[in-house]
Amino acid sequence: MERGADGAGARLRTAAEYRASLRDGRRVYYRGQAVKDVTTHPVLAHAVDHAALDYEMAHDERYRALAVGPGGHSRYFHVPQDAEGLLARSALIEASTRAGKTLVLLIKEIGTDALLALLAMRAQLGEPYAARIDAYYEHCRENDLAMCVAQTDVKGDRSLGPSQQPNDTAYLRIVERRPDGIVVRGAKTHTSVSINANELMVLPTRAMTEADADYAVAFAVPVDTPGLRLVASPYLATDGKREPEHPLSAGRKMVETTTLFEDVFVPSERVFMDGRHELAGALARGFVEFHRFTAISYKLPLVDALVGAGLLAARVNGLERAGHVRDKLSWLIAYAETLRAMTHHAAGRCRVIDGVAVPDTLLVNIAKLQFAQGLHTAFQHVQDISGGLLATYPAIEDLEHPEYGAALSRYMEAAPGFSGGERMRVLSMISDLTTGDYGGYQAVLAIHAEGSIEAEKLTILAQYDRDGAMRYASWLAGLDDAPWPPS
Amino acid sequence: MERGADGAGARLRTAAEYRASLRDGRRVYYRGQAVKDVTTHPVLAHAVDHAALDYEMAHDERYRALAVGPGGHSRYFHVPQDAEGLLARSALIEASTRAGKTLVLLIKEIGTDALLALLAMRAQLGEPYAARIDAYYEHCRENDLAMCVAQTDVKGDRSLGPSQQPNDTAYLRIVERRPDGIVVRGAKTHTSVSINANELMVLPTRAMTEADADYAVAFAVPVDTPGLRLVASPYLATDGKREPEHPLSAGRKMVETTTLFEDVFVPSERVFMDGRHELAGALARGFVEFHRFTAISYKLPLVDALVGAGLLAARVNGLERAGHVRDKLSWLIAYAETLRAMTHHAAGRCRVIDGVAVPDTLLVNIAKLQFAQGLHTAFQHVQDISGGLLATYPAIEDLEHPEYGAALSRYMEAAPGFSGGERMRVLSMISDLTTGDYGGYQAVLAIHAEGSIEAEKLTILAQYDRDGAMRYASWLAGLDDAPWPPS
Amino acid sequence: MERGADGAGARLRTAAEYRASLRDGRRVYYRGQAVKDVTTHPVLAHAVDHAALDYEMAHDERYRALAVGPGGHSRYFHVPQDAEGLLARSALIEASTRAGKTLVLLIKEIGTDALLALLAMRAQLGEPYAARIDAYYEHCRENDLAMCVAQTDVKGDRSLGPSQQPNDTAYLRIVERRPDGIVVRGAKTHTSVSINANELMVLPTRAMTEADADYAVAFAVPVDTPGLRLVASPYLATDGKREPEHPLSAGRKMVETTTLFEDVFVPSERVFMDGRHELAGALARGFVEFHRFTAISYKLPLVDALVGAGLLAARVNGLERAGHVRDKLSWLIAYAETLRAMTHHAAGRCRVIDGVAVPDTLLVNIAKLQFAQGLHTAFQHVQDISGGLLATYPAIEDLEHPEYGAALSRYMEAAPGFSGGERMRVLSMISDLTTGDYGGYQAVLAIHAEGSIEAEKLTILAQYDRDGAMRYASWLAGLDDAPWPPS
Amino acid sequence: MERGADGAGARLRTAAEYRASLRDGRRVYYRGQAVKDVTTHPVLAHAVDHAALDYEMAHDERYRALAVGPGGHSRYFHVPQDAEGLLARSALIEASTRAGKTLVLLIKEIGTDALLALLAMRAQLGEPYAARIDAYYEHCRENDLAMCVAQTDVKGDRSLGPSQQPNDTAYLRIVERRPDGIVVRGAKTHTSVSINANELMVLPTRAMTEADADYAVAFAVPVDTPGLRLVASPYLATDGKREPEHPLSAGRKMVETTTLFEDVFVPSERVFMDGRHELAGALARGFVEFHRFTAISYKLPLVDALVGAGLLAARVNGLERAGHVRDKLSWLIAYAETLRAMTHHAAGRCRVIDGVAVPDTLLVNIAKLQFAQGLHTAFQHVQDISGGLLATYPAIEDLEHPEYGAALSRYMEAAPGFSGGERMRVLSMISDLTTGDYGGYQAVLAIHAEGSIEAEKLTILAQYDRDGAMRYASWLAGLDDAPWPPS
């Protein structure tokens, strides 16, 4: 533990402290087995190691300026008040994901997305909630906590609202209100990094009606709270993966859980919304909008990796001059740099709400949509340039075989300047990036994480100045006979 | 004529002065006929009227702040020195094209693109060229002149360079060097607004070799210079068009000429490059890059009109709630707002060369490319929402017919709130915008003007930091064993 | 008039007879003016001339085998009974549109589409309708008549059915039932070739409910029937077009009318459906399905022209070896040949209903959809290969100018083997095909004619064997534990 | 072993006989380890089991008619002589891949593709090669052998031909010619099913020049031939996969090897081409064209599975009525059924060469191209409809957990009619199909197997009647003044 640059006592935990903090009473399950210690579990420990990068970066000279905010805390806890604050936040998310080999760390990103959304809603929520939010925010910041957010309900029948469901299981709800707190029951799905976070924050997932009041609930609890059960998804397992063959996914991982709330008691001071159905949608959207800005920031290393992969594959394969390869490369560059420009421009066009800078919602959603709709095509182009060896490469053990390894390596050579082994390293990385469960994970995340493609389209339609556009079209059509167009 | 706000004597011509200035000895041909006076020609006058908007705006209270630059001259002549200067220039281009009903005016835009490119190359060109450029720039600015640029050569056999062509006609060249100037011969194609400009600037169209020295020429002459012949294209004629049916193209027009140089003498003080083959490519590209920034600025009203058209068509047709319509509308919005964001961000990321702010080349080209590749799809979506009446609508004369007009109008009603006549006005505007020669003009311009789609792809590939991307991919592949990724 | 090959007295009218037959009491309006004689009207005569090709082909040795059916009548009247019959019908439609320079003739195609749909529904409609249909079919066939079909109602508020509309004008309806016939009132839109047809057939446009019985009406009347008023659209006018500059659209045209029924009396023997609301949808769809097969057949010359245009532009521009050009050409070929293969395969997989071979509905709709969704991209690729001259070309009059025409022509040369004038002819044709109102007409037709893109998607979803596909997916998922997959 | 239906003594091996035949002296390596017995190796045995389906089907009543050809041999050995023969071959490939859960079996398909190509080239190759080909074909057929084909050379520097490479390793070549045969050295890549085939056939990979004569070689050897070493790719391993979670890829697999020829002796009677460089390209293409027809046939179950997956996901998620879901489903159906129609139509339009029916090359390549270009988008749409659970699902062990399994299952319910467990089975299958290494395998195969996307484009351009298309365009442009268009 160390103090902040300003001597104000800010706490920056070490990776070791972070790991130690995860050894508590949390109930994590992996393939039906209770996990005693996530930091040593053969699969889940990779998720802990990956997330620990966050704490390592804060203590590394190279990243300190970026990772530590003005007050000496982790920069994630810095509340952005202008474009500059948002750009610094975005840069940190980008840098840590870049260090994480295109996989976001997320143990601060998502939690502070929720905190910022709550902070921006203090005025609407009023007391005592506003004060609780402030206190909780300070608690997380001062203790440099790792946080996760459980938002998506399991939803049951999609055509029905929370209180209309045939059974009570589809949306998390308050089943008891006590003087000192509430008791909640239900399940949330897609909860990322919960197995290796300290705090779990819960937010509503959608707009609600008066009948849904018991579902309009937001709160936070430590992950080891009684009644909480985290069922880890087996997807993206690291079993049997070797580093050189799977350089991205062999030693790193993110875990999603189905998170069960088996009558969890939440003390009053951690309840941030209770029954305010009319605000449920605003809070849900508020979080999502911050989270989409986080998303387009953490996608940047992925798109950079795809461009780099395409360029490097073209080089090791000796295809840099081929017309169709150049065409695909220019597509990849435009794809990546449009995302970067839109992300930065969305920060530049922020507006300030209750002291919190909010990135331009329209641009964030357009950027996220275009990323999401293009990723499969980006994979296609990179695979096209890379060649069939992505799925037929010999193993490292073959390339190093005493008998035939040297000959095999020589056969794998293509462009001058790269050994067969180097070429195979490049192609194995691209195989890992685009053709296996890691690539699949990124593909599914692109479409569904932080809101689906369709949700982004709806937001774009809602946020755009439609009246302004129609006024101009009306003037062009001669329905408005002003000499100059409407501004 | 009036004085600038700063009293420094800046000249802002009136539309009448502009028109008068076009009545000189210029040799313009339309369909094989010599045109005596372009300001009164039944077709070409529409181009003059359209361009005259530039002068009208400078004198209109509504636009003065935008149209008049810091020194009291037309803002086009203001040399941008930072992002703010570029954004103001972009805003003026956007506003004037918006007032021009999606058709750019161009009589100052393109000329100052060339002037800015020349100014940014003064150091490389050296004296006496630098001083000539300064003097010519001041001449245009102080006299508030309308300018055109002839760059694209007719090119002959595309596989051969200028000096390799089987005959001498493919690229404009110097045929004689005299003590007081040069004589040039050849032809340029696609010369926009030449028939209604005061000055014609000539730039090389491509990189050249030593053997091409006689083709490495840049200069300016008044449009009425002897030996210059302007052959106007008959495309986008206004014959037979009525305002309500063709609200965009009935009364406005831009004209391109094939511009013949029949041994034109250019006095030395107007020669800006003579034989510097090694700089020909740089000047060609320098102009094109400014011009592409102009392009993405002047495309904004077009994309806004398409979004507005889609929204308005959905409304008058009563289709606003249809899922597929909303999907297409969100596509149109994302298309338009990506262009706007990229344009503004390219200005924001400018670099300053020789005192001139140059927008980010990579972003300008990506923006231009994505606009160009999407326009046909945008047309498709707008036509889809609008319906078959775009090509089967009754005439205004029918809707007003004493006998059956009222019934016909009523039959044309769809959504409540719009009369049949109003709906027809909207659909006629969209028909004009997307299905006739005006829409075709915009489509061809999207692909070919300011450089083709393929030229933009090449620039994107050249401008991108490819080594940086490959370093990251190499690190991911484990070819670089540094603990942290390359920055 | 001549006799059929079998001597059975089949009538094949001449073009002159056809023209003469149009000089009757029909009430046609063009731009608010009553048209006395469509065959001599400066604009509309081009539509007559174009349609007359149908009669010319039947008398031309080159086309007789194709154009004349087994019984000696126009082949259009031959009821296809198998794949071969459908392929011959398709081949005739393709050949006549090819001769019509990519513009369908339609005066037999659409009418026989309606006749075939009616014939296939005889069993369902029962007597006396079945006999009336037979009689009418023979009348048209024996007199070799030109026919049009008015199907699309003006529709009013799209969210309401015929009988729910706030006023009575949105759907054509029966306003009186008399012993000897019915009286109908209303309007139909998008009625193609009505001004130059002999017979007008009316079909319902959608499925209907019991309340809509008065709207469930199908009948036929001669075009000169009292109470019928044809208001021609001014779109795709031929004014001011010259043949070499607009080789496709200068002398040919198709006309759509808004067709007003001002209490038109229809004698009983020409009423084919009266109040059978439960069959309205089936008849509407039945016609549309034949008509979509006609559509994909008549689109073939258009897509062939686009491929040929792309290839020829590449050649005259000297770009045949450019990588991006070859990429676009391969796209165009795949686009065209997929349409052709799907069209022929849909005929091959026909099923026979009531003695009438019906092309495979699923395949017809997929073919139509893919054509419709690709046309704008096809235009884009052809324009890309052709270059900016599509919109900036000099006029023919300039190329032939005694003073500068020769020089101008030489400047327009590019690839060896083509004169400047020849190159301009090619580019003018492509300009006409893709960038003016003719190209726009084809674009709008692609999306909206014979049913919209969205209608085609719905049909595809409805026609596909969804249960079969889900059974296979269930088996793959292990929900069905059979050892072998469901067939 | 059994006799054919015609009693002619055709041999149809059993799966047990097939497995036994693989236990020979073959030298297979997996991750650097020599594999003693491929039929019992923990990973590779899955490939054997998968391929054995071929032999099981031939003995199963359900498939016998399809799997056994006219002569009582496996139908793969039947030489198609017309469309019907090709359609039956296609149907068998489709059915066996369907039974193989979307993974092709390939042990007969690819080998007979090579045999058919060789048979079709007998006339060109002349004697003694023609007789050898006949004899070898009969040998394979009579013994019902499993075959693989090694075609793709490792290629080295892509810009150089075989004999121009800086070292001798890039293309397989003849290093010695003996009276009784040849000795070959080199390596082939991407050799599918070699570890579980009986025979290995070798074909040249490209057109060659005179200098490449030693590389112009085609032959066949048993897989256990001395000097042959098969290095299996570790991609698509089955380690740790459980059936319900990976219902497609847990128990089935295809293996590609890098195939090393360490001075392999080939007896003369198995040499089919030796030095005929001028025929190398024709043989390479001939094989590829048959193989692409095989490919589009075996892709059908994959595209059917994707449509079924989309439909089933929509159903279990309760999204069948959502507009965007229906839009994506119609896309999937059109994608799948276009492939099917094109495949069947290519068979229908075959031409017969030397007694062998060859499917239409243009259509085969268009079909393959459109499949290849669309697969990533198909994955995207299916993933979009399926939801984020594809990558966050709980494990089967969790759903069956005694403590929380029942609750978890209930939480996983969505649409009525499907239990949570059933829904998870569906989503797990889709996850396996599209998001993991199996999906990645299919993606890479789509682009690269049987020739790349770019190779298909080149073939399309080469096969199309370009002159015919240009003649029509020339006529449209008025360059040909014939009254009727060229046919």
C-alpha cells in the first residue's frame, strides 16, 4: 500500500494485496464444483492474473502517469469533468487492454461506469440515496477495490415485463423490506469479472412500470455476501492451451457468471434505488452509455491488433504487393481508425451532467454499432490474408522435433526475412485471435456486450435531431418557402 | 463594393459585380454553340445564379459572420492556422452548400484549396515562385475573385506516363519558353465552374519523372485569356425542368468543361512551377488533400438531406413505426454523423505546415472513402422508404387540374397531417435528389471527384502507421518478449 | 393479320394494327393536358413505339420461333405446363427486353401474368367466374391484345385495412351492384403501360377481411371504357434527349399512370371476383408470383448490360489489368449469372397447379431480392470503372465541331483501338444506363416493382421449410437422439 | 466384405475393415510424438470415427440407395456421365456431411475428385499414363479405399515459380528418375484426412513452365510408403470437450497434415504425370473444379444448420416476431438456398469431357465464392439472434447440480415450451458451431479450402463470356448499328 502523489492518503493496492483480497468466503462454482480459492484454480486463476495487471500497471513507472489520477487514486475513480478527463480515462482503458493483449481487464472500468452513472443521477434520486452513493463511491476509491456489475436479468419471456412474467424468476426483485435493509432474490446473467472482484453492484436492466416497483432496485454488496452464488461459465477455458500456440488466450481469461441471489440481504446504506420504477430506465441507460464509451475504448487494441495482424500476415506471407491484399488492408485501417476517431470525438463533444462529463451518446452508439457490425468482416479479411495455415499449422513441438523439425521449419518459410518458426508464431497468434474460442468470445461480445446491435440502433434513432433533419428536407421540398434553409 | 469590418479595405464583391465580371471575352461552348454571355444563357445562367449565392451570403446578415473572415475578406481567403480556422472554413462550406440545396458553390472553395496547397509549398518551390504565389494569392483575395482549378489531364493510355504517350495530347505541356513567360498546349478535363470563374489555376495531376519536365507546370490565367476554350458538358441540363417537380435541379447547376489550351501564353509572374518534376506529385497531392477536406465538408448537406428525406418520407407515408424503416433510418443517421464527426475530428487533428493548418490526411481520406462507398446504399434506403411514386408520381399540373385535381390529390394522401400535394412535393424532391441526373451527378462525384475510391484507399494505406501496428502484432505473437507492449 | 403456323386461325397483329387500336376514346392526360392520340404525342409516342417491338418481333424471322407459341398465337398466351414452357416464356421476355435495350415491353407479360394467376384459381373461384376467365383469356389471345394490370391501390393510411380507412378513397371498391354488372370507384397507382394497352385488368392488392368484401374485386375492361381516366406520370420524359447521348432513353419509354375509376361500369362477364374477400390475398399473391418470375426474366438484359458496360468501360479506358477493376468485374458477373441461374432453376423446380406450371416461389423471391438489393452496388461498380466523364462528357455536337472537334476527339482517346468518339459513345450509354432518370427508373423499379424488398423477405420466410431446418438443428443440439439426422 | 447388388463382386468394406486397414506402418506425428495407432489415439481416433461413417452409411438400409452406386461399389467411384450422375454424387456428399454433423467425411470425396480429373485428362496425358490411371481407379474402387490428396505445395516466396525459388524446398519435385519409378522430395501442406486414408494422391498445384518440369508430377502411393511422414496439425483438438457442450466437435474431427516426402520412391505404374509442365495447370485446375463442386455440396448441411440454428434460437429465445430477427432469418434462408440452387443448377448445366460429366465451372465458382464471402456474416446473424449466452452459458454440470441446478435451469428458460436445459443445449450447439475452434475451422475452410476467394474470382472472370457481354454493350452504345441486338 502506498500514498498518493498529493500525500492525501490515496490507497493504491498491489497485485498481491488484490489477490489476497479474493481469498474470502465467496461461493464460486466451476463446472459444478465449488472453488475454494479462485487465485489458485487451474482455470480461474488466469482470470485473476489477467485482472491483476491493473494493479501492476499502477505501480509501474511506465504507466503510472496514466493509471494514477489527479488525487493519487486509480484514475478510474477520477470523475471526468471535461473532454480531457474522458480522454485520459479512455487512454487508460486502451493502454491496459493493450497490455492485456486485446482482452479488457474490466475490474475498475465497469464498476466506475456504474458509479459515474449513479453520481450523475444523484439529483434525481435525492436523499438518502445521493449521500449513500457518495459514501460508496469513496469507499471503493479509497480502498482501490475491484468491482463488477450485475445488470442483465435472465428476462424469461421477452414479450413480457418483469411483473408480467408467469413465474417470479425472470427479474431480480425485492422479496422483503426490513428496517435495516432489503432482501433480494433472483438471478443476473453475463456478470463479468465477478469471481475476481471485491464488490458487486446491481442495476436495473430496463425501463419499468409502476407494477414493477419491486424490480426497480439498485445496490451494492461485497462478493462474499451470504446468499450470493457465482456460477462461472466454462466458455473460454484455458485447458490444454500452450503459450506459443495460443499467445493470447493460453494464460489470460475473463469470466462471466450466472449470479444467483438466494435471498441476499442488502443493508440500507448500500441500497441506491428501491422502488423508483420511473427512474429504472434512466439508470439502466445511464450506466450503459458510460459502459459503451468504455467499450469503444477497450476495443481499440483489438482493432489495432487486427490491422497489425493483417499487415504482418501480408509481410510474412510475401503478399504485401497483391492488389486484393492491399484492398483488405485499407479496409482494416479505415475500420480501426474510424473507431478511434469516433471515440475521441465523442469525448470531445461531451456534455456535463451533475458534475460528470458524459460522452456524446449519439457518437458513442454509432462507433459501437460500426465496430460491432464490422468485426466479423475484419476477421474474414485477416483470415483471408493469413491463409489456410491458420487451421492446419504444425505444432510447436513438431517445429522443434530433433528429427524433422529443421526441415519442417524450412518448409514453413515464405517471405525472405522470416524464419518458418517466426511465421508460424504470427499465424498461430492470428489463429488464436480470430478462429478459436477467443475469437468467438470477441465476436459475441462485439454483438451483445454493452447492449446489442439493435439496442444501439434504437439509441441512434432516439438521440439524433430528427426534427432538424426533417426541417431541412421540408425546405428542400419547398414546403417551407424561406429564402435560406433552417439552421 | 464595400469595406471590411476592420476598415482595412477588403473588397467583398456583390452578386451583381460578380455577374458583370463574367461578361468578358471568354470562349465558352455549349453543345457546339459559342456562348455570348454565360449570365443569360438559358442553361448556363443557372450555374451563374447558383454560384452567385456565395456573394449574396457575404452580404446577408445571417451569414456575414461565417462568410467574412478576420481580415474582412471572404473567409475562403483566410489561411487557417489551427483547428479553429479549419472548422470555420468547413462550416462556411457546409452552410453555403446547405443554402445551395446540397450542390456546392465551389467558386471559392476549390481555388483556395489550390492557393493553400501552393502556399504550403512555398519553401520547397523557392523563389521567385514563392513571391509569385504570395502576390497571386493577394490578387485573388483583394479582388474577391471566383476561381476554378484545372488539374485532371485527359491522360490517354493509363499505363503510360506523360512523356511516354504515343501522341502529345494526353497531358498539358509547355511547348515554348519565352523570356516573359511560357506557352502551354493540351487539355484538362472535369474542370468545374470554369465557365463562371474569373481565374483559372492549373496544377499537375500526378507524380512525374525527369523526362516529364515539360509537363511539370503550374500557373494561373484569367478565364478570358486568348487560346483558352471551355467546352461545357451537356450533363445535368435544366431544360424542361419545373421547380416543384425538380426543386433541387430546376434552377441550379454546376458546369464542368473540357478545357482546351490552344497555345496559351502565361506571363512569368503567373507561373508557379516550371519543370520541377520532382515536386509535381507533392503539389498534386497537396491540392487534393485540401480539396478532399473541402469535399467532406460540402457533402454534409447532402447526407443531411438524405437522412431528412428518409425521415420525412417515412412520416408522409405513415411508415415511421415499421421495423425495417427504422433500421434503414438508423443506417442513414450513422452514415451522415460518421462523416460529420470524422470531418470535424480531422480538423481537430491538423498539423501546421509552413504556416498553413492541414487537416489530418488519414482521417480525411477515410471519411471521404466511407462517404463514397456508402452513397449508393443511402440512395437505395431512401428510395426504399419513399416508395414507387418516386418514378410514377402524377405531375403538379395534374394535381391542380380543375376537373380531377382535387380527387387525385386526395388519392395521394397517406399519413394524417399531410395533404396529397404536400406528400407529392416531398416525393418529388426525393426523386430529384436520388433518381434523376442530379442524383446521378452526386453519385458520380462521390466516386470520382477529388480523387477516386481507389486513390483514397492508397492514401489510407500510405498514411497509416503500419510499422506501429506491426510492432504490436509482433509483440502479441511473442516475437518481441518485452513485458509490456510497444507504445 | 396472319394465321398461325398450325392454320388454326391464330391472330398475330402487326405493329401498325396495334398502333391503330390505340386510337380510340381513351382519356389519357399528360401534365394536365388531355392527349388526343397517344401514338403521335411527342413524349408518349415513344412508349407506343417501344411496346410495338412486341408485334414486330412476332413477324421477324429472327424471333418468330421464340415469339410465337405452339398454337400460333403470341407465346405469351401459351399456358406453361412444365419447366420447358416456363423457360420458353422466360426466354421470350429476356429476348424482347434485350431488343428493347434493357427496358421491358410489358404489354403482354404483365397481362398474361394476371391471366395465368386467374386460370390457376379457377377451381377456387368456381362458376360462373371460371368460365368467364376462360372466355376472357381466349378473347385476349385470339385478338392478340395488349394488356395492363392495375393492382396497387393508393392505400391511404398504411396502418389500416380497406374498410377501416377514414375516407373511402384509399382502395378501389364496388359502389353499386346491378343485374348486368358492377360499378367501381377509386384509384390505382403505378399502372404500367396502360396508356398503350387495349385491356385493363384489375386485381386486389392484398389479403382482406369480411368487412372488406366490397374491395375484393377483380375484373377487366377495355381501356376506352367510360369513367376511366389515365393520368400519366411525367417521370422519364424524353424531352431534349438525343440518341447518341441517351442511346437507351431518347427514343423509348414506359409510362405509369395513376388510374382513376370514376364510377366505371363493368359488365358481369368481365367480373372475375366479387366479394370473395377470403380469396383476395391468394389472387393478389398468385399474380405477384407470376409477375416476379416475369421480373427476374426481364432483369437479365439489364444485368447483362451492366456487366458488358463494366467490361467495355474497362477496355476503352485501358483499365482491364487493374486489380480493383477485375475485382469489380467479377462481382458484376457473379451478380448477373446468379440471377440467371436462379431464374432458370426456379423454372426447373416448378409445380403444376390446375394445369398451370408455377415457378418455385422461394427461388423466385430469393432471385428477385438479390437482384433488388444489388442493383445500386452494380451501378456503383460500373460508374467506378467508367470514370468521371459519365457526368462531364462533352456533347456530340462538340466532338463534331468543325473548329475544335477533331482535337477534342483526340483528347478523349484512352486505350488504343478506340477513337475518342467511340469511347464517348460507350460512356454516354453508361451515363444513360446508370446516372440519369433512366438509371433512376431502373433503381426504383428494382426496389418497388412487383413487390418491395420487404415483401420479398416475408415471402422467403413464409415459403421456406422452417420446420425441417429446425429439426436438423435440434438433432445437432442433441434434443433428438436419433442416430441419423432427420431427412 | 460383401458383394454388390449386381453380383459383380464389388467390394464394400465395413467400418471395422476400414479401421483395421489404418493399422499399418504409417508414420503419423501429433505434437511431436509418433502415433502408433491412429484408431486409438485420444485425439486422432475421433477423425477415424468420423470418417468411418462413410462405411457405416453404405451398410445402412437408410442410406444404401444413395451410398452405393450402379455397379455395387461406393457411389463415389461412379463416374458421372450426366446431370443425374452429378446430382446423385452431390446428394451423397450432402447426406454424409449432414450425418457427420456439418463436417465433411472426405475420405472418398476428395480422392474421387482427383480420379475424375485424371480420367478426364487421359486423352491429353496419353499412354502409358491413361492406362495407369484406369488401373489405379479400378484398384481404389474395387478395394473401396479411403483416399487423400496432397496438392498444395508450401510455395516459399509467392512471387517466384517452382524452379525460381532460392532453395529447393518450396515445391515437391522429382529428385531421381529410375527405370522402375521416380523419387520425390519436398512437402505438401493442408493435406486433409491423410492420417486416416489408405491412399495418398499427389497433384501439381499450379501452372508451370518448361524450367519447372521436375515439379510437374502426379502420382499415388499407399500412406504407409517409406519416406512419407505425416505431421498432424494440433488445430481443432478434442481435448476437454464434452458432448452436450460441444455436440458437434467433441467427438468428431478432421485432420490436416503437413506431409513430408523424404525421398519417396514411386513405382512407375503409379506415376500419372512426369515432366509434362504444359499440362500441370490443366490437371491442377481440373481437380480443383471437381473439388469445388464437392465443396459446394458439402457446405449445404452447414448452411442448413445455420438457418436451423437461427430459427431455433429465435424460437427458444422467444424472438420469432421481432422485425430484425425476421430480417436476419430471411437473409440466412436466401444465403442457404442460393447455394443449394446454384449447386444443383451447376450439375444441370454440366458438359461431358472424355466421358466424365463436369459441372458448370462458372456456376460452381460463383456458388463457392458467395458461400465463402457470406459465412462470416451468417455467423454474425446467428450469434446476434442467439444472444450473449453463447459465450457465458453455465456448464451442464451446473444445470445438473443437486443444490442449485433446478433453480439455474429455471432461470435459463425463455420462450414457453422449452426447458432451461433444452435452451442451453441449443445455445451450446450454436456456440460450438460458430464461436469456437470448430466455427473457426469452418470459417478458414470457407475462405481457403478448394482455392481461395481470389482464385474463385479469377476463375469467374476467365469462364464468363466476356465478348458476348461486350457485344451487347457495344450495340446498346450504338457502335453496332444492327437493328436487333447480337444474340
